[in-house]
Amino acid sequence: MKDKNCVDVNVNPCKMCMPMGACLAFKGMEKSIVVMHGSQGCSTYVRRHMAQHYNEPIDIASSSLNEKATVYGGEANLKKGLKNVLKMYNPKTIGVVTTCLAETIGEDINRILKDFMVEEKISSEDLTLVSVPTPGYGGTQFEGYYLAVRKMVEKIVEPSEPNKKINIISGLMSPGDIRELKLILERFGIEAVILPDVSETLDSPYRGLEFEKLPEGGTTCSEIKTMSGSLATIEFGVHSREDHSPGEYLKKEFGVPLYRIPIPIGLENSDTLMKLLSKISGKKIPEYYVKARGRMLDAMIDSHKYNGEGVAAVFGEPELVTSISSLCLENGITPRVISTGSNIKKIRAFLAEGLDKYGDEIVVLEDTDFETIRSYVKEKEVNILIGHSDGKYIEEKEGIPLIRVGFPVHDRIGAQRQVTIGYDGSMNFLDILTNTLMAQKYQSYRDRMYKKYYKEDEDVKEVTA
Ligand code: SF4
């Protein structure tokens, strides 16, 4: 809670820690596993959140640093952990993700990993080790995610011949969203390298008793190697730092043109994606999407009279919050509280065109916590919450419905299948918002009318009597 009279303290922060984002990113690489260099609690925290959200078995290894390793260094623990993981999982890639403890004691991870490959006589053809410095205090899951993808690209991409593919840095999207993205590319007839690709790895089909320790799917190392020869990179993400951006690296090192765009939620953001795919590939926007756009416009017209009563608080990781706020703004739902736990200071500027006419009515909170969000929810008379499950306490305490979207969703099922991107996904998501507002209206309008008209009359009668 930020209070001008006291030292800033976070009460129930609106964020997850940095290694969480890195682990999510590595789940989108083929046959990869993460070893978290730190204490066991860090990996348990990540596993628990991911397993509950995706309803999949999530294996995250830990170097299990204890008091002795903290004082004398954790090199032996890390090497032992890596050997165990190789024996048990036979992965193609291991992401070595650090934690608060490993970074604070100043472990030289790159040197340790180099030594490990030599000592174990492992060829880089057989195993790729990617290290990512992610102390929990270094940022949120948002920074951890982009930095991990950046490190994958820095480590794996090689100079290659030009090809006709498009690189897509997918951002923190659900497996369902990635499948929708693949469908869009297929309808365009575009070949792409999607990194990371969690469409299968974090939402696997039922296979009976067959159990794969590392699920099928994910972006392969050979695909990543050739990203240097692609026509362009589309990076879903407008807020990440330049030195965390995989697309910036590909542009700087290999001259691959870069387009950083918002996650395609909402009409305008979906238009941006469609136009860009058409421009880069030289192909026309498929007839399917011309019609889908028309259907979405029709849906927006149908629902605008109900949406006009919507006053939203949107919270979560910054890219999702930006795109959802944009969807709200273009549909007459006023996102009076726009909030994220990441410290990026860019959301208001990015949404300026939509926000300017509201002036001080809309508050944008960054690096914030749920106590602060709750106080603004009350002050701004919010009637719909849009964000992940950690906002459920506001839902319970204030009696305001929460539409669950983003990560983590613990108290509902199906988050991994949720589709919110493109015209179809946005339209379905908008329907959910509109129906929630309508349900709320019909549940309470008699009460509100009674209070407004009859209660006032009775009060007047009582006073005059
Ligand atoms: S904040 Fe630090 S100690 Fe806590 S889970 Fe994250 S990395 Fe581990």
C-alpha cells in the first residue's frame, strides 16, 4: 500500500517473481527443463502455481541450496543437479534460472556451466544450457519471461540463409491463444517460428497410461537457429526493456526487421496484427478474417449499450493489462483502475489516445499491490474486475465479479484453453464481460430502484411525520 505518511510496503503484491516468468518461457521449448539455482522453496512456489493453473504435471528441478552452499558457494549443488536431471529426463535444453539467493551470493553461472560441459564431455550438439539471471528482486514474471526468451535467442540463433518465415515472440499467452495464433498463420499460409510455443507442452492431450516426462511440443532448437534468416520478427510486447527484447537482438545482430505490437486483444490490436502479417508476407488478409472482423464489429454494436455501464479495474502483467484496457476503451467500458505489479511506467503513455479524454477519472497504477488496487476499486466505484485469481479477495470483500484472465488462475479450471486473441477470441471475451455486466444489472436493478425512489420517499415521510 502506498501511503504518503509511511514507508512504502507492498501488501499482497500484484505480481509473481522473476524466475516464474523464465520457467514459463522454457516450457515452450522442445524437450527442455528448468533447473532453478536456489533453495527448494523457490521451485516449489513456481511448480505449485503452474500445476494449478495449467492442470498439467510440472517438473522444475532445484539445485537445492542449503546453509553450507550459501556460505561456500553452490557450484557443487548445481553440477550435481544438472547430472541428475540429465540422467532422469534426457532433455535437449536446460534452462538454468537463478534466484535471489544465487544472485546475492554472486555465483558465476556461465563459468560453472562451461566447466560442466567440459568435465562431463558433453557436446553442444547434444545439450544446450541457457542461463538466465532472475533474482526475485530483479523484476517480476514479466521481465523474467522476456529475458529468458532473449537469452535463448542469444545462445541458440546462428547466422543462416534468408528464408520466408516470420518470427513470432509470443508473449505470456495461454496455450489456447497460441493455437489460435497458429490457426491465423495457417489461414494466411504463413510459415512461422513461434517462440516460445506452449500450445502442446502446457496443454497436452490425454494419453492414458502413456506418460512423457517431458511433454511433446515446443519450439525446436533447429527452428530457433534459423530465426536470423526470417523475413521479420513480430514481438507481442510493447513494454519490455530493449536489452530484454529477443526481437531487438535479432534486429541488431542479424538485421531482421522488428515490429513490436500489443497482444492482439480487441479490434484495433487484432487489426494491427492482420495488417502486419499481410504487409510482411505480401498476402491478402484471408476472407475468413474479413468476415470475422465484421462479426466482431456487429457484436460491439450489439453490446455497447450494456458496456457503457461498465467500470472496470484491470490488473495483471503489463502486456495483458494494456491490451485488455484497450479492448475496454474501444467498447465503452471505462477501465478506471489500470494496474500492474511491474515497474515499467509506460502504460499511460501507450494508451494515451484512449485515456486522454478521461483525464483524472482513470488511474494507472504500476509497481502496485492489491491493497492499493482495492482502495481505488472502492473510490472509483468499479463494477467489474478483470485479472488473475489473486484479485479474488477484492471480489469476495467488495462483492464485485472477477473475470479471470492471465496467470495465475487457481480457483477455476480451463485457463490453459482460454482464447482471447484475434477477432474471434476478443469477441468471445467481450461477450463474457458484457454478460457479466448484464447479469449484475438484472440481479440488482430492483434493489437499486427501490433505494433510489421508494427509500427516499419513505425517508421524507418519516421526517415529515
Ligand atoms: S522472490 Fe526470491 S526467494 Fe522468493 S521465490 Fe522468488 S526467487 Fe525464490
